[in-house]
Amino acid sequence: MIKQIKDNLNQINSLAQKNLKLRLRFKYRVIIFLISPIFSIIMPLIVMSHIFQFNESVGPWTKDNFVIFQILAYNI
């Protein structure tokens, strides 16, 4: 019984190591996987902060227009 559990754990460990090595085989995929969520958060903030800062008709961020800011940022 204990031998079967050890064998199963060794197989799980081997599969996990193989999967990790396959994922790290091409490092750019890992880097893109880690960076893409950061870009999706930061880019709308950068773009919309410039629009809200330089366009006086829109005005600065307030609690009244922040929801509009978020909708526009994620649609652009």
C-alpha cells in the first residue's frame, strides 16, 4: 500500500517536472504570460490619464466621471 502511494507520488512529481520544463522551454511564452495582464491594467490608465489631463472639456477625474473613465479606458 505504501509502495503504491510512493509510486503514484513519484509519477505525479515526474509529470509536474516535465510540464514545467516544457513550459520553460520557450522563455518568451512565460514572459508574455506574466507581462500581458500588467499591460492590460496599465495601458488604459496611461492613455486615459493623458486624455483626462489635457482635455479641459472632459475635466479631471472625479467620483462622478470615474465610471465613465473606466468604461472608455477598457473599450479603447
